[in-house]
Amino acid sequence: MEIGRESFATGSFTWIDDQGRDVFVRNAALLVEGRYHLVIVMGPEAKRDEVQARHAHVLATYRSTA
């Protein structure tokens, strides 16, 4: 995606860790002035909504200060 002069990609994925727990990850890669920045938030699959909300908050905060 491109917004203004920023390019970024977002995604999410899940896996089962070595202790048998379901893990959920939400990520974003931003290209700002020729440099990549990553925003990654992970937590238990059972708290997917909270992980997504925290990721959105961090990404919005980061983008407003970058």
C-alpha cells in the first residue's frame, strides 16, 4: 500500500509454539525515507482482538511521529 510518501505492507499469522500454545502475530513493514521499519505485536490466539488493537495503536502512534 502507499499513503502519501509512505509504502507499507501488513499481515498476520498464527502458529503453535513448542509448548503447544496457539500464537497470533500482527505485523507491518513500513518503508520511510528509504529505510524499513517493522511493527510486530504477538500474543496468544485467544487474545487476537487485543493483539490487533495494540498493533493498530502502536502503528498509528509510530506513523504520527515518523
